[in-house]
Amino acid sequence: MKNKILSIAALATLLGACAAPQEKAQEQTAINDSNTPLHLMQPDYNTPYGVGSVEEVKSHMDRVLNYLESCTPARVVNKKTGETITDYANMGDDAQLERGTFRLASYEWGVTYSAMLAAAEATGDKAYMDYVTKRFNFLAEVAPYFKEIHEKKGRIDGQMRQILDPHALDDAGAMCAAMVKAQLKDPSMKLTPLIENYINYIMNGEYRLADGTFARTRPFYNTLWLDDMFMGIPPVAWYSVIAGEEQSRYQAEAVRQVLQFAERMWVPEKKLFRHGWVESMEDHPAFHWGRANGWAILTICEVLDVLPENYPKRAEIMALYREHVRGLAALQSGEGLWHQLLDRNDSYLETSATAIYAYCIAHGINKGWLDAMTYGPVALLAWHGVTTQIDEQGQVGGTCVGTGMAFDPAFYYYRPVHKMAAHGYGPVIWAGAEIINLLKNQHPKMNDSAVQFYRTEQKTNRAIFHEGNVDKLIL
């Protein structure tokens, strides 16, 4: 800690007391144990520390929104000439979505759309909803024309192929869930054909284990990826909201998938999930990759949001959520971020996982699933850590790029990070939205230099105070 010089008058002001009148000009006095309560000195935090404000949170979110608005156009162009196409009925084989900085229909952008919808609700700022409606309406409008080309020619722009002919949960799941949410918020949107196409693939086209658990055949036959909890389960859960008479079928499938993933991938002694599970392995290595654990806890939040309070086995999923939060909270770094491999603190600090945890923990507090006194400071510190990775342009740094599966630590330790990794943007917006809700709905307050969450508002500006007796002076 740097040496600091405090005036006695300044210190007295900090304590809410009045300095004694002095005849001479105030002198600077070197601090010591006799003249200064050293516990009130300000630490040299690397990460911002404190409560913050709704306005500050939104300013970070707005920078990200403005950046994304500028670099994700919603247009069809001729891939050879670059000319914009507006006559979709006659656009021809060379038509493609304009290549912006990020793809409009990737799973990362499905997360981003869900985040924008949450941000619109939390902030009341129409710009976040407009970001979604502009792009979803565009995709819904052009899809039939690309489908016609695909049926006639057998080939199509790769980004539109993911929408019209998904080959993996990555192609379908996050986009499907976001579209269901958007359709619920704005029934005038014409997203039903796209939603139905996605959910048909998820329910009937995805590879599964013998017991029906979503699976892959890479890197080995019958492999479970923790990522696929998020890519497959939330769309099923959200589709139940619009499924009418089949609601119970989709609710049951979402619950079944959560519990079957947990049966194989939950590591109870760590209170964390392993990233991968291979059916043919005798022993199952446990590498607790940060973002994959993020996908898992985000999935659980999404399912809990949809299920009725009295739904069978909801309590079991809630217990899993709370245990996961306990495991995560114990591993948060002093900078607010979590490590790439959660239980290995010599691996690097990673942004996207931290942002997901900030959202999921704050969301749990706001929904009454978690105690604000215990976990509010965890969520706020996570958010402050995330803000250190948002630059002035609105780009998000410190995010691990797309990551496969491995069974050795070096693979995870040395995965690159990059500001163009799309995985960071949605989680940052989503975290900010829920932190705004946290600040609006809860009662955080600085007390004795620490962030505390109270059951009721503490109406004092004192640096140190007793709960419920804020006027009692502490020296």
C-alpha cells in the first residue's frame, strides 16, 4: 500500500465530526497510530470497490450496446460485389448476410439477444429492445427467400444455413430461447416459423445417449459437453411457455435433461461441474472450466424462471443451484473475476464466466433464491471486475475464445483471449441488467469500508454505523 498523508481536518470530516478551530493555517501531519484511525485509509484496489450506482452500471452497458449497434448490420449483400440487396425475391445465389464483426445468428448472439431483452426491461431504455427487434424481424423476413434458394440449389449462405438447417445445438438452442422470449414480449413479431424449426431440431434431430441426454460424438463417441446444457435445455424450457397443451411435455424434458447432466457431470466435493464426460471412460477427469460452469448455472436459472413453484423436482434443481453458487463464491478472486479453471488460481482470470456468474448470483438474490447479505457483495464485486474489461469503445476484453474439450490442464491454461471473442458481450449486458435490478431492489451500503447488504435501507452517511442504530457514533 502506498504511503498516504492525511490532514486531521480531512479525517475528522470523514468521521462526520468537526475539526477544532485553529489559529494557524492547517498543517499536513504524517499519519501514525495515535492521530489516525488507520482502518479508514483507502486501499489501493486494482478493481473498483464499493456499491456504485444504476447510472454507472448503465453507462458501461450503453458503451457495449453502442459498439454492437455499430458493428452488427442487418442487411443482405451480394458476396461478390458487396452491394446491398433489398429485393429479396430476386436476390440470387450470391446473396448472403452482410458480414459484420459478429454473426447475427450464432449461439453467442442468442445469448446477446436474451441479454438485450433483459436490459430493456431493467433499464426501460427502448434502444436495447430495438437492437433485438430490428435483427429478429430482419431474419424472419429474409428466411423464406433463403429457404427457397436452399431448396432449389442445395447450397446457401453459411450463416443462414445455421438458421434454416441446424446441424448442432450450437446452431439452434440459444437463438430459439431468445426468439421465444422476444415473441412473448412482442407478439407482433413473426418468429414462429423460425422457433418451430429450431425446436424441431432440438427435440428430434440432436444426437442423444440411450437415456435421451443430449450428447455428441466428438471428441469421442457418446460425450457429454457441459456447454450443451445451455445450448439445449433453456429453449425446451422456454418453449413450454408457448406450447399450449404440450406444456407439460417440454417442462418434463427440461427437468429430465438438467438432472441427467448433473448425474454425470456434477462433482459434489467441489460443488462444481466437470466440463466433459465420456461414456466409455472408466475414470472421469474433472476440469472445471469457467465458462462451461457458467453455461450450467445459467441453464439452471432459466429453468427455474420457467417452472412453476410447485413443480415436481424443482426443489432438487434449486438445491443444485444453491450448491453451485456456494462452490463458485468460495473461488472468486480478489479482483472480482474467476479463473479460467475455477479451482486453479494460477490459470488466468476470465471475463465471460465472471459476467455469467454476476448475472446468475444477482438474479438469484432478486428472485429470493439467495440471501442478499451473503451473496450481494459477491455479485457486486464480480460486476466491478467485469467493468475493468470494458474499454472506452465498448469492446470487452479478457474473454476466452471458443473452446473444445480436453483432459489435461495445459489446453485450458493456454486458450487465447481476445476482444473479438463473441462469448463476452451477451454476458456483460445480462450481468449489468441484473446488477441494476439488484441496486434497485436491495439495500447495499458501505460500512467500515466494506460492502454490506441490509434487509432495510440504512439512512446514514457515517463511515461506520450500527445496523438499526445509525446515529450511534463510533470512534
